[in-house]
Amino acid sequence: MSQSNFKFQAPTGMKDILPEEQTYFDEIANVAKKYAQFYNFLKIDTPILEDYQLFVKGTGEITDIVEKQMYVLKTKGDEYLALRPEFTPGFVRAYFENGMVAWPHPVKLYSFGPVFRYEKPQAGRYRQFHQLNFESFGSQRPIVDIEIIWVLYNILKDLKISDLAVQVNSIGDSQCRPYYKKVLIRYLKSQERNLCQTCKKRLKINPLRILDCKEERCQQVISKAPQILDHLCEECKEHFKKVLEHLDDLDIPYILNPYLVRGLDYYTKTVFEIISQTGPEGRQNALAGGGRYDDLLKLIGKKDIPACGAAMGIERVINLMKEKGIKAPETPAPQVFIAQLGDKAKTQTLKLLEGLRKSNILTEAQLSKDSLTNQLKIANKLNVKFAVIIGEEEVLNKSVIIRDMQTGTQTSASFEKAIEKLKQKIKGQKKN
Ligand code: AMP
């Protein structure tokens, strides 16, 4: 197929994850798994598609995610499904549907996978991206908020990202937020003419969102706005005080950001984002974000169960690792190369490869190549210690030749003894 006739492209804002990038994904998934096991978060996978109403109800009808960014499709059976724009509502549905209410609490779950948001693609903002998601159901204690922050913070540190800070705020709950909203709206209305067009609309439907508008003119207004922290009820104040104390005790660098509201309807009390402090200026630098959502489970499952959770954006983390020159571990190099000549030798090679795999000896072969000289050149390039050569004669004799690639010396071994011999030689090399 000629290159020029090929017209298909990955959809806008979506990309292939090529082998080089997979090493980063694997590394992050491995580190995440290690932490999840240690801190007792159990892995679940939920469907990528969910009932569209789950997000309308859960994430919130007037959030950007649901209003503007959700991929919704109608099935042949006339159902409306949405590609998940975030994990949390799916976790909540799975929690109720699978009877986790009866499990010992807190129920701590995690997942790793793609999410979809139809937004304007730019650096660090894609339409399909991946999140690592942690949630904890069943406790209102501030230490639960901290455990989620702690796990994500340490995963990022383990990935060698060292300049982290947590931006943190409390957005109150159903007792104190309505009152704060009133105070805020009164102030914002007095400043309406100074707000950007989007915020003028937000004033009617979601005034809290104005607080994290990045427009210069709105920033001016926001800097003089009443702050939620001055309007928290006793319970929320106490909760937030404990969160900050724990952050201090654990030496987690944090920035109190009274304008952090995050985009979703369901948050109550603590909201936070983990950022890289030396990340590129003016770019999306939130690596992870989350918060407490004590009312969501009641909304979806009619049960009063507090919860807290957060998601890390994998592509953002990988971009930052690359910018900082942090490499994912390289795939280990093969120790042995098998060069073969003829059809029968190719099947012998497959048998030998399987034996070596079981013995944990990393081996490479190139079955689609015929010339022995070319294959040995590849072995040289790969810098393997030993090459195994199986030619027509060796097939007849049920034997192999083992070549020491450094000295060029060759010895013969029966096919049965080949693996044992290789093991001895590799051991001998390690001793030298
Ligand atoms: P959110 O679910 O919006 O709180 O996002 C959690 C994390 O996912 C963010 O901190 C980002 O790291 C990442 N993220 C959010 N939106 C995108 C996007 N469109 N493209 C890439 N990463 C994203």
C-alpha cells in the first residue's frame, strides 16, 4: 500500500500509544499496583460505556464535562450510552450493583484505563486519555482524604517526580455552601460588567466555577471575592483543619488555594490537585485531582455513605517525565540469540525458545530471516553473550552449536542438553 493513498488518521485529540510509550505506561501501572496492594486498594474494571444518565446525575448536568465534553451514543436498541468522561460515577454504580455495601468498610478500590472528553485538544489535553483512579467509600474521617493524597503523591514521587505540591481547599457542604453561594453571587453581580462572557453565563448556572477562571479581567474580580474558607460551618472547618494538620505531619508540601473549586458538582469539603511546581508555565500542570464527595452515593444509590477519591492523568505524568529526562526502565536485553537455517530448524528454534523462556533466559530469534550471516550480524548488534546455531546438519543430529560471541569459540551440544549447557555458560560468564 502506498503511503500517499492512505487517508485515515486517528480521531482528533486521540493517539496511538506506540511501543516506546508503552514502557512508561507499564512503569506507572506497576508502581500503582505496588502501592494499591500495600495500601489495600482492590482493583476493579468498569465498562468504558455507561448509561448516559449516570453521568448526568453523578457528575452533574451543568458541569462542563456533561454539558460540553461527553461522547454520547444511541445504540441500535435505542439506549443512550456515554463513553466515561471520568471513573467515579461508574465506581459508585459498581459499588451498589455488586453489593459492596455489605463489605467491610471502607471499601477501597482502584482502576487504570481510558477516559474520553470532547474538548479542544492542546498540550496536555486530549480527547482520549488515561487515568489512574483511587476511591474510598464509607468513612468521613479526614485521614481518608489524606490517604488518597498520600498514595498518589508517593506514586508520583516513586516515578522520580520530585517537585510536587498539593493545592488544597475546602468547598464546604450542603449546610454551608448554599449560604456562601448567596454571598458570592451578591458580590459577583455587583461586578458583572467586569466578567468575561463565559463567566457572565456561569453567574446564572454555576457561580463557583468563576473562581477558577483564568481570564485576566475575571482574576481581578476574583481576587477581591469573599472566600469560602471564611464561610465554612463548624463541621467543615474542623474537617479542613485536620486535613491541613495531617499534611503538616506528613511533610507534604501544600498550597492553600481558596480559589480551587474543581469542575464537578459532587464535591464536598476537601478538594485538591497535585501539581509539579516546576512544570511548564501556562500549561496544564495538574497531575492529579480529586476530593471528598459525601453526597454522591445518596444521589445515585439512596444511601448516606461518605466517600473520597482522586484521579491521576497518565499522559500528563508521562509528558512531564519526558520533559524532566526521567526514563522508563528499559526492556532487558536478550542474553541469547538463536540463528537457524531451514524449515525444520525453525520449528526446533520455537521449541528451544519456549524452553529458554521457562528457564527465564531472555532470548531472541528472527524466524523470518534465512541467511545465517545476517542473523549472526543481528546477534552481534544485540550484544548477546551467546548465539545458538541450528543448521540442517544440527537438525539431523538433533544437536545445536553454541557460539561464545566474544571469543568466537563454538561448542556442540545435544538438543536435550542445550538449555543446561547455556545455563552453565551464562553462570560461568557471571563468575568471570
Ligand atoms: P479531572 O478528572 O478533571 O479531575 O482530572 C484528573 C487528572 O486527569 C488531571 O489532573 C489531569 O492530569 C488529567 N486530565 C484531565 N483532563 C485531561 C485531558 N483532557 N487530557 C489529558 N489529561 C487530562
